[in-house]
Amino acid sequence: MTKVKDAGPFERVLTLMIGSDAIEAGKRSAAKRLAGDVKIKGFRPGKAPMKVVESAVGADTLRREAIDDALPPVLTEAIEEAELAPAVMPRLKDIRDSDDGVEVDVLVTLWPTLKKLPKYRGRKIELSAPEVDDAAVDDQIERMRDQFADLEDVDRDALDNDFVIVDVTTSKDGEEFAAGSATDMLFEVGAGMFLEGMDDALRGKAAGQIEQFSTTLPESFGEDGGAEVSVRVLIKQVKAKRLPELTDEWVDDMTEFETVAEMREELAEQLIRIRREGLRTDFERILLQELIEDLSLELPEALAEAEMDSVFHRFAHRLETQGVEFDQYLALTGQNQETFLTDIRSQADLNLKTRVLLEAVAESEEVTVEDSEMNEMVEQLATASEMEVSDYKKALTEGGQENALSGDILRRKAVDRLLELAVPVDGAGDEMDLSPEEGTEEGAEEGAEEGTEDTDDAEPTPEAPADEVDGDGEGERSGGVDNSDMNPDLAETKQDRPTDDGQQPAEVDE
């Protein structure tokens, strides 16, 4: 008889009985497996009798292995009987001998649900108005003029933003060194490019002067990176930028506009559109942040640890693709492992709370994912991956990622629904119109392709590192068990989103 006891808001402890017959059957299967793994004198692999194997590995070891073999089917049956949907792999907590076998305590962690959603209908989110002043337009025009600037020789010392033509000769241990040497090189003073120390050597110097300094070649020089060299620089010419005069004639010749006034008006409108785009991003970010802060939700420890593991492995994979060792990353960012793990935990909590929130909103607002939306997203992802749609669908199915993709789309649609129901306002409390300009495209398709929320793939702060479709699919009613608390060598974590267990939608705080 299985006993179920509450161990937390979303945790249950199942107490199971594994009978003597099941343990004996487990011993036979365990002995057969161990006989193939352990070299036993006088027997071929897998052929030693159970008693011989027990003598070789020890009675306690064989019994422990027998319980491990006997537990999964018993646990599966118990979970189904209790109508539970584990969110992560169940954890073995305790084993006790009994007259008829052993009693086992297993911790089952459930996916968190909300009893009450924070208010989101009509929720006001204050944003800064997307105003553009003349100075912002002037700055854009100056950038355009700078792009069309000519260089002219000047008879004076070089200043920042000037260009110089130089011959650079590097030497190492008194011998000329090819790396870093250049002839007739055009160099912008003050740009911080090429070799460290070049700007200081050239600033305030005139044509005909020769400057010398020592430096270390940057890593971008490949195998020569890090070499200590002496540098000799001959300044051959100093050139200053000559910006074109801002006239209607120049505007007509060099741009799509006819007059300066027309160009200024269009630039101002473009800047407003860009800032409106930024405000829509801010609106979503601040809204989600406020709703998550208002959540009353205690996350189960096992679920948080599983998400931490997922965040870390995604981040480590990103570092690996960039050729960066984890210890290097810590050194570069000035973090220690304790700080890093604290950030990982914060990121994991944010990920989980965001998912729980959006799934509750989707349920409350009756948001669903249509087959046509799934097909469209699969086509987009296949195109981005340069794969045939049929091949991508097959890979998605074989990888068990269909539910994860559907979850991404669902949560993106939930975000869009939240944005429809919340109200952006300016500092005076007046409602702002953040709808996309006519002719622009924005919405669920774009958001779903990029992922539901940035939190899933974000790196631990403060150096914020997210990925292919994440393991957010339907949870397994599995008899597998994480017995890492009992045997660290058998630790295994699996985080899946559980199936609907018939719980009622969260109440909405109006």
C-alpha cells in the first residue's frame, strides 16, 4: 500500500513497499548484469551464478543493486495510482528494512501552479515618452557628414580624430620582427586601434617625426600575440577630416532627400520609430518584471536545482563553442564560484517563475497553439537551419522536442496577450500608443522564433550568457528515480514539464 504525504507546496513523499519476492527477482537481474561487468575467475562474462556474484561484489552491494532494479516499476505504479505528474526525476530519500522486504521513501516534485494571478488587466506601466529633440537629429546628421568626409593634408601636429600615414617597424630582441610592421599605413589617432601605445606616440606629433615605444602584441596577431616588441613609427603625413557643407545641393546629391529640411523631418520620424520600438521592448520587460515580483510562489528546491543545472550546461556549451574555459571566464569577469552559483540560482528562479506565470496566463485567457502555428514555426526554424521541413520535423519528433516548441509558442502568445491587456502610460499617466507603425511586422511569429522569454537562455548576471528548443515538454509519469541522496554515483536529473493534472486555472486578481 502506497502512502502519500505532503512535503511542501509542490512536493509529495511516497512511501512504497518492495516485497521480498521483488527483491529476490531484482537480485537475479542485478547479478546477471554485474556478472558481465565484474571479472570473476573461472567464469566467462555474464555466466557466473548469483551466489558467486554475491560473494564477489558483496551481499550489501548486490542487495542495493537489486532494490535499484526493483524500484522503478513499483514507483511507476505508485505515481500513477496517486495521479501525480513529476516535474523532475523523483528522488530516493530513505530505505528501511521491514518484515516483508523494504520500505522506500521517494520525494516527488510537482510543477508549480498559481492559486491567484497578479493583476494584469488594465495594469499601468509607466514609460518615458519617445521624444526626439533637435540635438538628436543634429547628431545623426553629423554622423552622415562624417561618413562622407574627405581627408586633406594639414601642416600641424596630429590630434585625436586626425589620420596619419605612417611606416611601422617592430623589432624583438634587437632583430626586426615582421608581426606589427607596416608601410604607408593609414591610422586614426585616438581610435585605440592596432597597437597599444600608438595613440600616445602619435598624438601631438607632426609629419617627419620618428617615435619609438615598447608594447605587447595583442592576441589578434595569432601565434605572435603576447610578444614583447619595440616599435619605431615614422610619421609621413597628417590628414584632417573635411566634412561636407550641409546644403540642399549636397543633400540632393548624396541622399534620397531633396532638401535639408526634408531630411531633418524624416530623420526625426525615424528616431521616434526606433525609440518606440525600444519602448515596446521596455513595456514587455517591465510588465513581466512587475508581475513576477507580485507572484506568491515558493519554488521546490529540486526543481530549482534542475533548472540551475540546465542553465549552467547551456552556458558551459556556449563557452565551449567560443573556446573559453570556465576558469578563464571567472577570471575575466572577476567572479568566484560562489558568486557565479548565486547568479545561476537567481537566473533559474527567474526562468521558472516566468514559465509558471505565462502558462497560468495562457490557461486563464484560454490561449492555445493551433496546428497551423506549429507548422509555420517549424517551417521558419527549418529555413533558418537550412534543412528540409520534413527532415526538421523528423529531428524534432525523434528528439522529443515537439512539446517544447509548442510551449515556446504558447508562452509567446501569453506575452502578447499580456501586452494587449496592460496599459503603457507616460509620466503624466496618459495612455501611450505603442502599436507598430503601419507597414511594419511584429508579433507572435517573430517572438516565438526568438524564444518565449530571454530568461531561458540568459547567462548568469552580471555578465548576462539561453538555445535550441529547451526541455520544456510534457512530463513523464516515470518510475525512474534520482537516488543521488543515497548513492552519489547514480545521480541523474531530468526536468520535464508535467502533463495537465486537472488542476483549476489560477484566479485572476482584478
